[in-house]
Amino acid sequence: MKKRLLIYFLAILAVQSIYGQKLILPTPSTTPSKAQQQQIARKYGMFIHFGINTFHDEEWTDGSKPASSYCPTRIDAEQWVKTAKDAGMKYIILITKHHDGFCLWDSKYTEYDVANSGNKTNVIEAVAKACKKYNIGLGLYYSLWDRKINGDVADQSQDAAYNEYMIKQLKELISIAQKHTHIVEFWFDGGWVKQNYRWPVMDIYQTIKSKEPNCQIGINWSIGSPENADAHPVHPDKQKAGFPIRYFPSDFRLGDPHLPADNDPKVFTHDGKDYYMPWESTICISGRWFYNTTDTKFKSIDELERLYKQCTKNDNILILNCPPNRNGQIRTEDINILKELRTRLNL
């Protein structure tokens, strides 16, 4: 424990030297901040899983699939975003890099990206432009776990170089998006493969907040237990007010794909201070996150209505996953269901 605390405080000192003496941190509170109120008001968005997995009928690949196997016939980003807008959604969360490490933009720091693939379109830029056009919020998903660049997660000697790699990529993403629109949310995944103190959470928070002050930042499996702040998993129905924040600083809670409890708490602690943190749910409209040729069973309107009501009550948020296919378009079934669901929900 003492070693972990020492590492944590040394990390804070290092970040302070980079960003100045005053760190950007959430304000302790038992009520939502203005930016959190805006997130809560968005309420309903679309998760867009698209990447190299789309072309392999797999949810998690390991970075060994050749970049050339990513080969969409087109990237119809306007159709994705317009579909979300027409569904009554207020924002999208786009996968930029999943656990496989494949990047949907031309990154200076890896060759495992669209620049070396069957379709060189910068998907982040295309979606950012579409979000601007249709006046809908842009959110970005980024996997901390990278099986291509940092596959041996047990080797702590690799952490410093990989953490620097992530920060550089986050700066790339922010730069691309900000040419067209603001980023309303960053959604981080895969943290459970390492101890929480090994991730550069403070540096990630400073990097984003210094450029996008109102962007809300969440890391999957956000809450620990009173006995162990890094406990995994602590399901939402087990979370109680005052439980420790596993990844501090962050702004909202995730525990994909679990739903919030009926009496969902909102106030959690770090270093003896209370912080308000709403919950964001993630649900698939069909059975898979990424497009899969065998994924042909869709949730009914009745089930989706029930899930929407459960996920958005108590000032919580829902993102509904609708994966584009290999032609780079949202499936017709998704579009029809979303239209009917909007009518049912009276959005």
C-alpha cells in the first residue's frame, strides 16, 4: 500500500511539473457540476463500434490481424450521425481504438491504423464533421488496454513508454476533433488488466481538460470497494454512497454492460472528499458490439423501452450501440428500430 501511495504522489508531482502547479481536478460536491448537468441532459446517445473487428466476426481481436483486413467499401459518417439525430439522440460515442490497438485515424505513433489499411479515411475527422453538421455531441472511446503495442501487461517496465504513447495519441484525437467540433465525452476502457495506479489517469485528465474543460471523462469499472479501491468488478447493484473512486480524477461512472440500480447512489469518495458521479449505461441494440454476420437477433421495442427507462431515471445516461457494417453504414434494421423507439419514447 505504501509503495502504491508513493507511486501515486510521484505521478502527481510529475504531472504538476508538466502542466504547472495548479492541477485541473473535479470540485468536491454532492450535486452535479454544470458540465455534469449538461451530460445528464444529453441523456441518450449512440455507441458506434467500428474497426478491424468488424471484418473478422470477432468482438476482441489481439492486434495480430493485418491492417489491410480493415477494408470498408465506404465510410458513411453522415449516415451514422444523422441516424442518431433522427433517433432523438443527443450525442455519439465513437470507437477510436479498441483493445486490438487498431486506430481509426492516421497516427504518427503506430502503423497499425487506417493509413495502412484498405480504406484510409480518417474516421474521427469524418464523424467530427458530421457531428458539427447535424449539431450533435461528439464523444470518443479509447481503450487503455492495447494488445498490439502493450500486449505484455504484466511487464511494468513497459508502462512509462506506453503511457507516453497514449497521451500522444489523445492529443492527436483532440487536435483532429477540435478543427470541427468540441468533444463532450471521453470513454476509457480496459483498465482492469493492470492495477489502477499503473495508468496515467491524472495525466489523461489534465491532457483532456486543458483542451476541453467541459468534456466528461469516464473509465470503465469506475468504483472500488471500501476494502480495496482497486477491487474488480464492483457491480452497480453493490455500489453504495461513499465507496472509493477507482480511477481519480474522473467525472462519471461506467460498468459495461451492467445497468444502474433502482436506488443508484451518486456520491463517491477520494482522499476523504465527496464527488458526484452519474452512471452511463451501454447496451447493444442486437447481440454484439461490433458488426457480425451472425448477429441477426435484435431487441424488441418493448425491451428497449424498458431498458431506456431503467437507464435514464435518477439522472443517469444511456448509449445504445448500433454497429456499422462492412459497407460503412448503419444497418437498415437498426434505423427502423430506432425510429419506432423514438415514437414510443416520445422523444
